Amino acid sequence: MLTNVHPKLPMRNKRVTREFYLSQLGFKDFGNVDYDGYLMLEKDQIQIHFFEFKELKPKENYGQVYIRTNNIDAFYKSLLENKTKIHPNGTLEIKPWGQKEFSILDPDNNLLTFGQNI
């Protein structure tokens, strides 16, 4: 019965969040309505939604999402070419649980982990 999940992550500044996801990760706007305090972005087959939380303290934010991909090497390379900062503890590697993964932090300290079955 379940078909999709669209995580909702906190953001302090809609313009900053939008710019990061569009320019650094290749997302695009979803929908044609600009909601006050809310942002919806998509890339390929996924969506991430964001809600405004101006008082968010990034060092206290533990928002996380795990995103599966079918070509992690090409995506990782594209981020490096775009000078996207990779999490210092999350460089591309094969994990003991059989996933090839890497991670980044967005401007609000939301952790995005990308993974592919090997």
C-alpha cells in the first residue's frame, strides 16, 4: 500500500536552503506555488520538503535522510566537480552492511546520506 516517502527537514532560511539544493545538488522546485515558510524540492524520483524553523540551532539539529541511488559513483563525482563539501566522516566508501555510501550536511546541519547496494 505505501508508495513513497517525502521527508520533512527543518530550515532556517528558505532562500539559502533552496539555493544550496538547486546549485549544489541539482534539485529543482516541485510544484508551482510558493508557500510561505515551506519548500518542496525534487530530483529524479525523490522529493524533500522543508519547514521553516528560524530558531533552529544547527549544532542541535539531528535531521537526517537516507537516499538510495543507482549510480553513486557518478553522483559523487558530479558533487565533487561542483565543489560540494562532503562530510569529513562521510566520504565515499563501502560499508560493512553492503552499501556504498557518502554523506553531506546542508546549511542547517541536516545529514544527507546517499547509498547504493553493491
